[in-house]
Amino acid sequence: MVKHMNKIEKLIAELCPNGVEFKELQEIFDIKNGYTPSKKNSDYWTNGTIPWFRMEDIRKNGRTLSDSIQHVTPQAVKDGYLFPANSIIIATTATIGEHALLTVDSLANQRFTFLSKKVNRSIDMKFMFYYGYVLGEWCRSNTNTASFASVNMKKFKKFKIPIPPLAIQEEIVKILDTFTELEAELEAELEAELEARKKQYEYYRNELLTFNRGGGRSIALGEIGTMVRGSGLQKKDFVESGVGCIHYGQIYTYYGTFADKTKSFVSKELANKLKEVEKGDLVIATTSENVQDVCKAVAWLGEQEIVAGGDLAIFKHNENPKYLAYYFQTPSFADQKRKYAKGTKVIRVYAKDLAKIKIPIPPLAEQKRIVSILDKFEALVNDISIGLPAELAARRKQYEYYRGRLLTFNEYVS
């Protein structure tokens, strides 16, 4: 990387020794907001061919996008105007600062602001794409938070970016493209290794939890415990500190097989109205957008008082909670819950149906033995899960450091 930096420094000394010109975004780009055509009008969506980008496109397909997951029809386009290919989209509400380079004429939803290059402006859009990381950080630090978090657009339009000579822009793009490819290759290798270890662990877990192992018997959950439906809960109910609370979204986002602390809190007054979770209970999410994920569960192993929100079931029992939590991850459990799943857009399994699912219940001593083995496997996988991403994070940090250096310029003052 040092030789690349030296090359850029030589180009700067040759082409712009006194610094580079900085321009406001509004001087360089046409800046317009994305929008969502009415979902009520089927003519806007049926058999659409025009890409309509959302944050999901970036999450699924990366930051250089040539097509979208969803499409709209020409009737949905305001005044027949599409944002031109080679535009940048950057999120200025919600997931602020995320950005992508679009290689096709398209639309995007209202989370995004489009940056389309004005005619005859000497800027390489791939250079601007990389500078989008700098702009994204600025956006996250310049938000209006009175109601819904959004970027201060007056300041956004006046944000200044460096415009070095095109030869320097193009060389920086070439360097960063190479680094991005190397980073992607490394990430793929590390993820493949981690995936192989996880599959090995899952194989042994499923073998240990096979029905009737160790003299156990197949028995419905409702026969060994009680399913209690969680209470309703809204975002406005959360406070910075108070009684710990688990809600269904966090089971998918934060927790693994077990939890001993919560990420959210509610007031004592509200906690008195919600369903209490005791140590050893399983907290089960009963809704999801897909049948594979519905019924994800976490065993509560903490000592403190906590409560559970809606779209959850609390399973109270006298078995080994870790044993039950491990079993909830098996294909056998997944096959059974699939039979009771209802819905299309939102998949739901009701508590009364969860209670019908059968699981093997060996003696407590055998449950403890199985848990001990699986805990060791889990620890090994977690060590790898920490170690490999840590290596990747270190490489990314190094990449970000050099990217920051390559995109830092002295401003020319006349």
C-alpha cells in the first residue's frame, strides 16, 4: 500500500501542488429524493421492469447495483423522469449514511437521496462512490432527531467534497478497487471456514438430540410445561433504564441460544402489566417473515426480573432450559413447527399449537450430559466466530485507514 500512497503523492505534487478545489454537493450534483409509488395502484407494480431500489438491495447485493429486487412500471414514474445511470444513492433517513452506486436508470424509495452528476462536471462517479464513505460518516453526525431521524438537508447540499484532477481520481479508484477485491476474497475464505465449522457443530448437535436417545420419550411441550402468551408492547414504551424486557425483534437481532441480560427496558409501572419471565423460562418468538425463522427462542438464564412483550410465548417448565433451547434449533423441531405455521406475508405459530410440538425428554441427568457436550461445541464455534471476524475486522480497519488517507486532500485557497 505504501507504494500506492507514494504514487498518489507524486501525482498530487505534479498536478495540484497547492491543494485541490473543494465544491459543494449542490454545485456538482442534481440532488433529489427518492419516492414510493402508491402500493394501492396495481398498475404501478404489476409486471414492472424499472428498477426500484430499497435498503434491502444493498444488504443483499452490495454497493454496486445493476438491478433491484422490486420493479415498477412506467406509469409509476413521476413526470416520466428516471434518475440516470451512474448515480449515487445515499440514505438520509432511517439507516443513515448507507450508500451505493447505481449502474442503471432507476428509482429508489424515500429513504434515499440521489446524487446525479451535472453536465460537464469533472468527477469520476466511482471516485464519488468511495468518497461516499466520508459523506456517510458526515451524515450520521448531522441529523435532525426531533421526531424521525433524518439528515439536515440544507447542510447536506452545502457539504464540500474535494475535486482533484481526473488522473488522480482514476488512480485512487484503481487502488481502492484492488483493495476491495482483496477484501472480498478474504471475507469469502473466512466465511467459508466458519460455515464449515458451524455445519460440523450442527451435525453433532442433531445427532445428540435424536428422538429416544438415552432412554427418553417423545412428549408434547404442553405436557411438560405451560405456554404463556406475551403482552403487547410498542416502541414508545421503551426507556433507557428500568425493568429488563425481551421483545420478539431482539430475539432475531441480538440473542443466540441463551441470554442473561436484556437490551431493552420498560418502566416498573408497565412491567407490572406485562408477562414476567423467570430464570429457566424459554422466550419464543411466534411471528416472522419466513417459516424457517418463526419460533426462534432464547433460554433466559439471568437472575434479574424481566418481562416479555407481544408476539412471544413464554414456556414455563421443570426441564433443563439449555437442553430445550438446543433442541429448538434442530431440524426435527423445525419440521414440526412448519406444520403449524399460518399466514403468508407474516408467518405465525400460536402458543396453543407450540404446545403440541413433541420433543424427546430423557432424564434430567442425561439432559445435563448432552448440554455439557453441546456447550463445549458451542464454545468452540464461538471462539472461531470471534477469531475469524476479528481477523477480518483488522483487515477492514487497515483498508479503511488507507482509504481515508487516499481521500484526504489539502484545499486550494486562491
